[in-house]
Amino acid sequence: MKFKYALTSLALSVAILSSVPSTAFAIGGASGAKVDYQVQGKIGEVVMNPYDIAPLTAVIRNGGYQLRDVHVRIVPKENGQEIAYKVNNKYLLTYGGIPVFGLYPDYVNTVEVEYTRIQGSKTENIKESYKMYAPPTYIESAGTKEEQSALFTIDVKKVSPEFKDRLYLLNNTKDKSGNGTRTVWNNPTGGALEWNFTTANAIIDTSGDIRWFMNPSSIYDLKSIYRAGVMMGFKQNQDGALSWGYGQRYVKYDIMGREIFNRRLPDNYNDFSHSMDNAANGHYFLRVASSNYKRPDGKNVRTVRDVIAEVDQNGVVVDEWRLFDILDPYRDVIMKTLDQGAVCLNIDASQSGHTLSEEDLAALDSSDKFGDIVGSGAGRNWAHVNSVDYDSEDDSIIISSRHQSAIIKIGRDKKVKWILGTPAGWKAPFNAAILTPVDSKGQKIACQDSGCEGDFDWTWTQHTAFKIDSKSKGDILYLSAFDNGDGRGLEQPAM
């Protein structure tokens, strides 16, 4: 009975409310010839995270005025690092106001701005400050016991005075999540689709504070084939914007989070990872793989980390380097010394310390097992190219091949110019391209397959082999590389 009464009363209330003119409950409507947001200063409203992926950014809208001569300063925390900058007029027009970059997370920031405000013939120079609360850092959890925070904590050991104003972009993969890595390629098989992890991307200052981070939820979906992958290959372009790739996409965004482009890989390729280099003419060099390659044995496969595709500004492919055609995909001396549980291998950690034998590789090659597994021949991870660097001096590329323990320069004609690495296992014509180490006096350093005398050594399973442009000239090249050292000296455990 009480239940029935309650329903009757509710129905009566609804009937009464429905008879009242809706305008009596209006709380807004069109603003008319004004902007009805809160305005802190003398121009327009504050828009936080204006492009959805950079929560520690904001735009102070121009309020309908023209703005010039803009300067921004983020007031630092006690003992913190100051971020201050001038704003080019073209960006005032692009963002419709003053771009603010470098806010502290979970903190009420004070932002000081100075600008010239123009309305008709009236010009004013204005200095004012704004209060902006920016949210805490956030990224999806992988659900592992090792995770302790959303992003990472920074322990600053030492800051040299000449580097005190630097900002550093950190790009780090999180552990495998239960939300991803559930899909593999079909028609044909192979590739590295399952190499799929959420990525933590942030910019830190030299005080160890996070001043920018990416919330990729609007452009990234770990459960989607074409919107997931590992975000890698970040590089700042000449215009200041960032380019990178992930999975089946390559993209370019500015630091405010504004999309310049976000493209699917061209259909001839799949599985971007590790490296995306940009050239002065606006072209990009993408480390990808073939989406359908017919092997000499007639099998169709997707290949793994062994193709470089060059695309122009419009995403049209203008050239490619098919490394399974250019190099020897059956050179296996390095593969037989790799720790099968090491970093960068899509394999169970229980295989730590294990290696592959000649018999293992031969059996694998005669099988139909293809994909992100160490093995010789196209369709397996025989090359594991983890960087590509375009050299405009001679229109060539420099690649780092982890599973060949070699840094290799290849020309536009697809011919190998030189190989920096152990000579072990390189057959003709590649053995003629191996560089000979010399000392500071030009004297040849005594080397064997497993290493060299003195302080010099080859790199082993290296990453990020880049030409240092500021030091290099002509045929004198300075290179930097990270020597991971797995399989050093052709041994396991490494020497």
C-alpha cells in the first residue's frame, strides 16, 4: 500500500512539473553578443587541455582582441625550475589565444603573462597573472605488481649549471596489460601485432618535476588493432612539433596536443615500432615491416621489423628499403648467442639465459612458425631494426640491427655502403663492406670475430645508432649508439 502511494505521489509530481513552462527552469541559453565564461583577466576564458591529450597545457583565449608581443612565465615551485617563453604571433592565431605549457600536475599554478592588446586603433600593454589548477598525472594501469604510480618518480642526482634550464622527454613502455596483446595477424600470418603495450610519455624538468604528460585515451585504444601499439620514435621536428608512431599508425602533434596528422600506415606495411626519422624536405622514414611478402619457398608472410618506408608530406610512399632483399636474412651467428629472455624479445622471461642452436634455427626455418620470434629468414625477427637515421650528405640511411649486432649504412641504390660490427658470418659481398677499426694514429686495431684489443669493441645488440650531424663532415662520421651488450664476444652469458 505504501509502495502504491509512493508511485502515485511521484506521478502527481511529474504531472505538476510538466505543466510548468520550461522557461521558468532555464539556467542558460545562447550567450548572445558576449562570452559568458569566467574571465580571470583582461582578455578571454581559460581552456584547460584544449586538445584532450596534454592535460598540463592551457590556452587563454584572446577574448576577441588581437594580441601581440606575448610572454608567458609559469611561476616555479620553491626551488623549482622556471619555464618562460615568448609566443610567436602565428601561434596566437593558431590557438586563438595564449598557449600555456609546463603546468605542474595536481597543483594550483600561477601563470604570469604580458601582452599587447589591440582593439581597432587602441593598443594597451598588459601584465597580469592567472590561477590554473592542473590535474594529477594519469595513465591506464597495466595491473602488475611492479606498478607503484601512474607515471614515474624522478630522483635528480646532479644538474650541471649549463643544463639547468633543460626539459627532457621520457618515453617508456609499461608492462603487458590484460587489456591488450590478445590479437595476432592473419591472411597472412606473421608480424608483430601482439607487441602491444601502453606507453608512458612525459616531459620533466631538471628539478625532477613532471611538466607535461600525455593522456592518449582520445587517440589510443589498447583493444583496437589500428589504434594500439607501442608509442616510439619520438622526434622533435624543425617546426617544434613531435612526430612518432605506434602499431599501425604514424602521427605528428604539437606540444599543446594539436593534431597535425594521425595516419594509418600505408597498406603495404604493418607494425611500426622503434624509429621514425624526419628529413628536411618533410619526408619521414618509418621502421615498419611488409604486410605481405612471398618468400622464396612460396609462403606468404608478414615480416618483422625489417623494412624502412619513406613517405612524403601527404603520406605517399616514395621509396622503401626491404632489408630481407638487401642484407642476408640467414646470417645467424648473432641469433645463436641471444638471451631468449632478454629485453626487446617478445618471449617469456622463463627463457632467460637460453639460446638457439643451429638445429633449432634449421627446424624453425622449415616450419610454418612465423611472427615476432627470433629466427632466420623473412617472417621472423632476424633483423630487429631499432633505429633509422637519414643522412642527407649522401642520401642514405643508417640503421641499427639488434639481431645482427651491426650498424649499417645503405644507399638510395639499396647497396650496403659499410657495416660497423663483428665480421663473423658476413659472406660476400657484405664482408667487403665491413669497416676496419684504427687507432688515433691511423694504425689498424687487431680484431677477431669476438672482439678487439685495447679499449675498442664492436657494439652488441645495440640500439639507437645515430649520426652526430654537428660533428660529422664528408666521409668523417661521428656516431652514437647504446651498446646493450647481449651476446658480447659471441658468448652467452655475454663477455
